[in-house]
Amino acid sequence: MPSPLLSFFSGRLAGRRAIETIVPERTFDDVILPPATRATLDQALGQVRNHNLIFGRWGLGERHATGLGLVFNFAGPPGTGKTICAEAIAHALGKKLLIVNYAEVESMWAGETPKNVASLFRAAAEQDAVLLFDEADAIAARRFGRTSHGLEREANTTVNVLLRELEGFNGVVIFATNLAANFDPAFERRIRTHVLFEMPGIDERERIWRVQLHPTKTPLADDVNFRALAERFAVSGGDIKNAVLKAATAAATEPGPDVGKRIHQRHFERAIEEVVAGKSVMQQSLFDGDVTSSDDPAVRAMQAAESRWRSTAIFALAVAGTALLVAVGALGAVLAR
């Protein structure tokens, strides 16, 4: 019977979920990792499997009342396999995976975030589940030195509660983050193993291209060359996944009978180029210094909008400065009388 607490957290509120419960299906065979990352993950999994031996039969649990849980930090760029590996660990342990959407927890429970962070750990203990904090830097951020506002005090309290829960939790917790440098230093002592997820190399990228497709059902043209794609585009596994889906969509929408449709090299190349271009657009900033011309219409439009924004801002500052000078002059004249 499902836990009432877990049901409450995972229930929908305005269509949003604070916890997503997954019965893991993906394993380590479903993710392609650089050798160093895979070796560190194997060590982490070994710690989990030998946990009872170390703290039970070897008696260390009798000498250490707290800090018996296993906390792992999965750090690295987006799309490098952090979430898949968390699911694979849960699968290897035969446990459910509880994925915490902290942004939803915080927004849905304004003013009571620390209390509900503690409830997350109780839910994981009741379900004997692996607890995954995705984008963990949002909850484990550095505490404020001075707390002049209520939100700052609540953020500090949330971090304190999280640290306390980690000390008393006897399960597996995984932090996944793109910004590990933002963690509060106090988490260093609680984290048992740091796993750095690096961008895949050429060999890994070639295997990732292949593993995204069905071995027998996906219709590939004879000109497909995954090695060439891997050598030309230094992207993450997540980018490759998006490109494969884009390529399949482009091939499927071409005219002609379905039976004759194939995914060609041109589909993969155009798709990954679109993915890379999309990331470039997302990285554009109004405060970037270099706004050189571009052949991309979207970039040109953004540059034009930025130019108008800057002109408007400069004009507004000039008007405000003039008004301030006039006001100061008037005030001086009044005081001089």
C-alpha cells in the first residue's frame, strides 16, 4: 500500500509534482560513460553493496551513530548521464528512485520548505528508496552570512535541516548538479563520493549515437556514418539523443510511402547542427560584449533587440541623471535662502 506521505508529496497540485517516483528500468548497460567516470561509479556502487558488511558485521555501526548513509554527488555538464546513472544505481539495488523537484517543493510550500525537506527523507525511508535531488545546487547552496530578510533565513534553515537529515539517514542519497561549486562547504563532509561526469570522447560519442537507435527496427540509410558524426560534433549524450529524435522526425515527414523512408546522414547532420545552434541561442545574453553580425536570422533579431534596449536604457539614464541634477540644484537654492 502506498505511503500516505509519499502520495501527498507526489500528488498533483495545479498539475505539478514535488516528487517523481520511478521503478527503475535503465541499467548501466544503457549509458555510455568515459572510463574514469565509470570506474568511480563502480566504486560508489561497491560502497552501497558492502554497506551492511561494514556497518553491521564489522561493527562500525556501533561506533558511529550518525553519518551511516551514502551520499553521492554527481557533478558535470547537462546531458552527461547523471540522472540515468542514478536510475541505474537504484536498479542495481532493487529499489525505487524518488526524484525530488526542489523548485516545486519550494514554490508549493512557501514558508515551510525546511519542514517539507525533512518529510522527503521520511518518505524515502518508508519506501526504502534511493533519493535523488536533481539540480541539487538549488537546495544545497551556500548559506548567507547575514540574514536580513525572511527568505535568506529560510534558505539557511533549509540547508541546516538538509545537513541534519543527511546525518541521520541510513539510505542512499544522490545529488545531481551542474554547479557543484555553489554547494555549501558543510556538504563536503557529508558526501561520501564525488563522481565527475565529463563530456564523452569520440569513442563514447560514436557508441551513444548507436545506442539511441533500435538495433532492428530503425531504418537507416547506407550513407549513415556515426564515426564521422562523433568526430565532427563534440556534444553530450543528451544532445545526441535530441538530434536522433529530430533526425527521425525529419525523415518520417518527408513525402513518399513509409515503407521506403530511411534516416540518412544528412538528417543526422542537420539535426545535430540545429541542436548546437539552439544551445548557442540559449547562451545569448543582453550583457555579452561581442555582438558581431551573424547570418542567423534569430541571432540578428536578438542583436537588433539588444541594440534598441541599450539605446533606450542609455536615454533613460540620461533623463534620470538630468532630473537628479535639477532636483539637487533646486534643493541647494532652497537651503541657501
